[in-house]
Amino acid sequence: MLAFFIGLMFMVPVFAVSNIPGEVETFYNRWCKRGRKLEIVGAVCYLIDKTSELDGKISQGGGALRVFDNQGDELGIYMDDDKVFLAELNRYVKLENHGTYYSLTDRVNAYYTSNDCSGTAYIDFNDDALKVKLNEIISIGPGKYFIVTKDYQRTNIVSYSYLRWDTASNDFICQTWAPPFDGVIELTPIDLGINEPINTPLEYRFE
């Protein structure tokens, strides 16, 4: 891209530049480094300076587009408009935009062997769903976040209750029942460090 600008300004075809890094370095040493910034090449010198600065940040491992809520608290590294990556957990989280706020999406039900939704939580995922969930933060509702560890084992349980998030009441509902479950997976609770709802506007910084 930089070679294109150089070629355009000097009316030289881009394909004539056979060694882009070498040509750019030669150009920089000749016209920029020594302060010989003629008007026609001033913009090119600026581009080279900014490109070098960006390359330096990336090579030092400090370059990432980070997402923050409107209080300045970091959510994670930007993946796309509805995903952020949490490097410390090596997982991503999916967000849903409600206009004035964001929340985590793809809520799941958690199953328990107790009759009051206490104790160890389990999920019932098939193998295809699990391939995706291994890389995600799993949410039952605000403040209840889990992961599936990479060394997970399937187990059989009798579930006497399950916990779900009710969007109508904006609250958790614990329901009792007693079906057997074959091949469920234990959930590991985590402290996500994100407070829901996530108020907008979001802020994006390259750091």
C-alpha cells in the first residue's frame, strides 16, 4: 500500500517497485531521515513514520483493539461487533446490543443434583455444540458465568432442579424436576469481571 502512494506521487507504476521494503527504506533515508522533506514527498514521509510506529507496537505485542464500557472498564479485545476476546481466560464472550446497553447472549440452563439450584452446575450439550462452547464464556444470567475446561469428562446425574434466566422478570428462576441425564458436563464458575448491563456507548482504543 505504501509503495502505491510513492508510485502515485512520482507517477511511477507500482509494478516497477520490485523490492518494497528496500525501496521504502532507501526513500526514507534519502528524503525523510535527513530532513529533506520536499512538499511532494511530505505526505509519504508521514505515512512511513506512522507505519513504523504501528509496526513497532505490534512487534512488541502491545497492539490490540480493546473495547471499554462507558465507565472506562475494559471488556476485552475486539473480535467483531458482537464478540470480545478475554485473553486471560482464552475465551470469547458474545454480546447482544439492546440500544442503550449490551448484555451477554446465548444464555443456557444449568442443571443441579440439588433441589434448590445449589452446588455443582452441569450442562447438556451434544458434541457439535460443545466444540463451540469450549471457546466461549457460558452465561446462565448476569453474574453467573462459567467455562467448560479442556479436559472435561461426561458424567451421568439425576437432576432435581435447573436454573434459568427469565427475560420477562429479569431474574433467575429455579425450577424443580427429576429427570436422569446421561453424559452431562460439569461447569467451572469464573469471575468474568464484567458487570451487566453493559452501558453504552462503548469505547474502542488501540493499545
